[in-house]
Amino acid sequence: MYQQAGTAAAAGTTGTLAATGMSVIWIVIAGFALIAGAAALMRIVPRFTRPDTP
């Protein structure tokens, strides 16, 4: 009786973090979205150029 309940509880929590309970897959997707957003922002922002002074 007790062994079955422990197995079911352990199977449901294998893909989550211990401290937050958040799924690891969502953290990976959020990290990818942040990197993609930063790359898009770097394309939009104009580059700083120094004036050529002799």
C-alpha cells in the first residue's frame, strides 16, 4: 500500500525544481525567448560610431 503511493508521488515531480516547483522545460523556453529578444534588440538599436578626427 505505501510503496504504490510513494511511487506515484515521485513520478509526478521528476520534471520540476525543488525550490520553486517550476518545470525545467519552461525555464529553458524562457531563456531562449530572452536570448532571442536580446538578439532582435541588438539588430534594431543603432550602432555608436565615433567621428573621424585627424
